[in-house]
Amino acid sequence: MEGFESVYNATAVQKLLDEEAINYRQCNCDEFAMGSSNENSAYGNVLNALDETKVPGGSSGGSAVAVAGGYVHGKFGK
């Protein structure tokens, strides 16, 4: 799926974009939500923001790290 760009956004994301509520960026997550540790993600391991000896877990680990690390107030798993 390298280079793929969706032709539309999820409704919740679009509503936030319409209100200029977020500066939308992508995070490193397991493709197709098919992972549980983010150790084999397309862009490399996702490191836990609180303890790099542990994995963030979940298919949306990049989003979890962004929130736990204080980089964003909230994030959709994508």
C-alpha cells in the first residue's frame, strides 16, 4: 500500500478538519490493524514514550505514543 492515499476521511476526522480543530498527521501503526505490538510496522519499531524497553501495544501504537508522550491531546488510531 506504499503511496496509497484514501479518497475520503472518516466522518469523525472530517468533522474535526472542517472545524480546524486538529493539525492532522499520520503516525506509525501496524498496517490494516493487524498487529499487537508495533514491532514490525512499515516504518520500523514504534517505541513506547514512557519506557523504550516496552512496546506500546495495539495496532495503533503510534497514536498511543503520541498521546502518552504529550505530543498531542488526543489522536485517532489510523
